[in-house]
Amino acid sequence: MKKNFLIRLQLVAVCLLFSLLLLNYSRATAQLNANDTRMDWWRNAKFGMFIHWGLYAVPAGEYKGSTNFGEWIMQEAQIPKGEYEKFASQFNPRKFNADEWVQMAKNAGMKYIVITSKHHDGFCLWDSKVSDYDVMDRTPFKRDIMKELSDACKKHGVVFCMYHSIMDWHHPDENKTNIAKYREEYLKPQLKELVTKYDPGVLWFDGEWVEEWTEEQGQALYDWLRKLKPGLIINNRIGKGRNGMQGMSKGKAAGDFGTPEQEILDTKSELDWESCMTMNDHWGYNKNDHNWKTANQLIWNLVDVVAKGGNYLLNVGPTGEGLFPDVSMHRLREIGDWMKVNKEAIYSMKTWDYFQEGDNIRYARNTKGEVFVYCNGWPGNELMIKKIKPVAGSAVQLLGSKEKLSWKETAEGIIISFPTSLQNETNRPAKYVYVFKVNGTAQTLAAMPQVGTDEEAATKTKVIAGNGSAVAISAPAKNAMIRYTTDGSTPNLQSALYNNPIVVTESGVIKAIVYVPGKMPSDVNELKVVKGKYVISLNSSYASQYAAMGPVSLVDGWSGDLKDFHKGWLGFEGKSMEAILDLGIEKKFSKVSGSFLRNHGSWIFLPVKLTVFTSNDGKEYQLLGEVAEAIPQQQEENERKVIVLAKESTARYVKVIAETMGQCPAWHSGNGGKAWLFADELSVE
Ligand code: FHN
């Protein structure tokens, strides 16, 4: 009797537990589904327009003779608030036509628009009842730009979204002391205005890096906004989760999607992310910035982002008159022409088993499982790909073309052949990037070979000095056949067969591929061999994200990229650089030089002094001389500067110390923050 009662009790307990679990699960999945449905339009949209517009369009990047400013002109040119406010009286964009803007975005294939409702300068592009520092009260224009654009978006079926800066250089309370007051009495009331009056699909926050803003404030604001509009989508810059320019959230953080800026993730991600990018070098309008990306680059960026599972938010910086720059309009038209032909390979795309095959091939799939192969540039008479196997008897289709393309399988991969008609660009449905629909399955590739030691393979770099050394290539598979090249060409079955370590004596690159019966050839792996002009060692540590190829980058004869600081520069954060060059023997020389980067906008300053010491035993050093640099001025342009100490001497070891600024100067937005020192070449001649 008692035993039955206990069994029944346990049964009831188990049922209760099970239904509780079920309840929670269904609640969780309901939330997930709700989240998903909330995010669905955005995930399927893939392509949006970013618009940076405001008072900074009036000076168009120019102030007191300097021409390299943009939306940060108030800060970078140190324009006093009262002075900057005067731009409002000149802000009268009579040629602004919201319909035309939205139509241009739509014709380019963009599904949503994110416009700056308020940037860091604090000026509001809508009729705000919370502030008079807006377009209605301070400008002769007196038209509610957010209203006109949100109405036009609704009319043309484009989703209206708004950017909003947490940092506010104009508002007296946006600081450490009064941030709570600013948040409760200004930021939130304005956000309420924006959400209730203009019904945005996304709120795109920025300027969250200010010390006074915290993840907790961000999370609370997120929850408050989602209550205000449950379907709202909010980026991860509402909190402090963003991992620098790479933009993805570090761990659990407020926000619905990651925001890489001016860069695209290296690999595919199932997380929600959106890469935002300029068409030239500025977000806000700069009339002197003609460094425009090509239509090919922009289309390939879109494809690269889609293959990696992201969205692409491409920026336009309109003029003070209210027009898109001519080149921006031209790029949008070219992208639109491409999208007309290839849009089915962009919208609603999902990542596939593989996302890339070398630099110029990308893969993605649609929800029906059809796979699209994207090729950057016309491949010629045939295209070889190895990561997909078309279904037997199926044809490959070039999007926009009726041609049924034949293919054959070889040991190197699938070869798709193209008729002569398509060799003539005018017969091709689109330009620049060609998309092939393939009904096929993912191939199994042989595992990639390792070229060099574990340490070398990690950086894909081997530093050699003097008489060179040997490079070994290994492959995990037992019955692997390794083929390799040393001239930079792509290895294949005709390339040299690897049997023994390869002796290298000069700079170059070794590429290797693995063949295993029954599998497709592996991805190609490579090792860059860098012969430094000298053996170099560093007595100061550089930042891992600005490590180029390590110390040898300072003596490899290659210059750092002036725009992409990840390429070729060693970055020292708040530290001096101390390098020792071993010339191998005592040598006579007349000058020692080092080249350094100046980019104040990115907190990178030239060294304040370059000091050189010499030694013949590598232990005792004598001062050879020093060169002091001028105090940095805010107007100074970005440049690579070679600092030279011209002094005769004879020595084997040369020690070069580039002394850092340490902290950003008082006039700089990073005032007191760590100053960066970037070096890319040291030379003794
Ligand atoms: O400082 C801003 C910049 O002006 C621009 O708005 C970009 C766009 O993502 N975000 C900040 C820099 O990270």
C-alpha cells in the first residue's frame, strides 16, 4: 500500500518536472522563434545603406586649410562648440529628396537604410521636443529629415532604420558626472521620440566606448527599448560587448548582431553580424576624398560577407546640398545592375559547408539547398573548383544566362567549361563577379598539409638570415602525396613531388597541396619565407593585433600598408620600440633610419626621438646619436615618415630606440589614452 503510494508520488513528481522542463523549453523556443521571426527580415535582407549626414557635411571635410576631416571635424579640428553650432545656420540642403535617396538604395538592391539621427556632434536631424539643437530650431532648412525618409521608405518598401550616438560632444551632461541624468532626461526621451514617431526596424548605436557608458546601462537600455517596440532590432554597440573594429561581441553582451567596421570576418559565422564600410575613406562627406573603392571591390565584398553569413551595410556621405556624391551614385547603379541579375544568390542566403576556395571563389546556399559558386573575375575558358560535386547529369547555370554549362570530374577537381560566346564580356549577363548555380553536394577534401614547423605554420612565416635553412612539409593522412611549388604558383599534380625538407636561402613562398585517393585535393597551404636584411631582436613587446610577421617585419624590405595597419606594421601601445640589428660582421655605415606611421585619427603618433647606439660585441653599447621629432600638431596629415640619423660609424650591432609619445596629447580625442607607435622598416646603410 505505502509502496504504491510512493511510486505514484514519484510518478507525479516526474510528470511535474517533465512538464516544467517542457514549459521552459517551449518558453525558450518561443522566445527563440520570436527572436528569429523578429530577426528574419534582417537576416534575409543581407544588404543595406548606411547614411552619415549632418552639420559636418557643410565644411565637407575642410577646416582652416586641412582637408582630411569628416564626421569627426568638430573634435579633430578642435572647433569650439559655439563655432561649430554656426554650421547649423548654413545647413540648408534644398536639393534633399527623400524619395530619390530611397529609390537609389532600392535600385541598388538595398533592403534597409540606416541614417544618422544624431552623430557624436549631438546635432539632431529630426523635430525633437527634447532639444532645440535640431534641424527644425537651428537651421534655415526646418524640415524633419527622419520623417521624410521614414515616409519614403514605407512608400518604397525599404526598411527605415536609425543610427544614434551615445557619445555626445554637445550635450553638457554626457560625461562621467552626469551620465545618469543624460541617459534618463535626454537619451531615452529622444529615443522614445525616434521609435514612436519614425518606427525604425533597427536602432544602430555607436559611441559606446566612452568611459561613462557601461554594459549594464546598455543592457538596461536594450530591455527598455524592446519593451517600447518588441520587434525592434538593436546592434551590439548599445553595450560594451564589441571587440574593437572586428566588431563581434566578446561573450554574452547586449545587442542582436555584431558590427565589424571597415573589415569583413575572416571566416563564416552562424552568429548575426553586419559589416559596415565606407565607399571611400570617410563616413561623412569629404569633397577631397577621391579614394573610391571600385564597383568590383564593393560587389565582391557583398559576396564575401554573404558567403560568411553576414549582412553588408554600405555607406553614403551626402553633401551639404542634400545630394549623394556622383561616384556614390555611379557605384550604386553598377551594384544595382549586378543585383538585377544575381539577387537570388544574395537575399536569404545561408552559409554552406564551405565558404571559400582560395581568394576568388566563394560558396553559399539558399534555403532550398541549392548551392551558388561566386567567382571574382571571369575565369576564362573553364573554371576548376573542388569543394562541390554536381549531381550526375546535372548542368551548371551561370545566373542570368540560359547556357547549360557542362562539367567533368578530374583528379584536381570539377572543371566547368564555358562556350566561346561567353568569352566576350558583352555576352555575359553581368560584370565583375559571376555566379554559378550548382545542384551538388560538398566534396570531402584531403586534410591540408603543414608547411614548416608548428610555430612557423601558425604565422605562415619563416624568418631566415645568413645561409638559409630547411623547410619540412607534413600531411596528416598516411597515404598522402604532397606536391609543392616555390615560385608562388598554385601547386597541382604536375608540381614537384615532396620527399625531403626543402632548403631555402632567399625570401619567397612555398605552397603545398595534398592528394589522397578517394578524396578531393586539399586546400593549398603556404609558408612565406622572409630573409631579413639583418638578424633582428626586439627588447620591447608589440601588440598581437598589429604584429605583421613579427620582428622580421622591420627588416624585410616590405613597407606597411598606409590604410590597413594589420599589414606590415609593428604596433606598440604606449610603449617605445627597442630593436637590435645584427649586421653579421663589423660594417662601415653612414646612416641609420627607421620609418614610422602618423595617423592621429587612429591614435598613432611618430616617435618623439630616435636614438641609436652601436656595439661590436653586442654587450657594451656606445651612443651614436639621436634625432628628435617635432611636437605633433593636430593638422598633420597621415603619412609614413622616415626618420634618419646621418652619422658615420663602424659596428656589428646597431641598437635603435624609437621613443613613444606615451599618451595622446591634450588636443587629441584620446587625450591621456595610450598613444600608439607604428614601425615598419629599419635600415643601416
Ligand atoms: O566614430 C564613428 C565613426 O564616425 C562612424 O560613425 C563609424 C561607423 O560605424 N563608427 C564610429 C567609429 O567606430
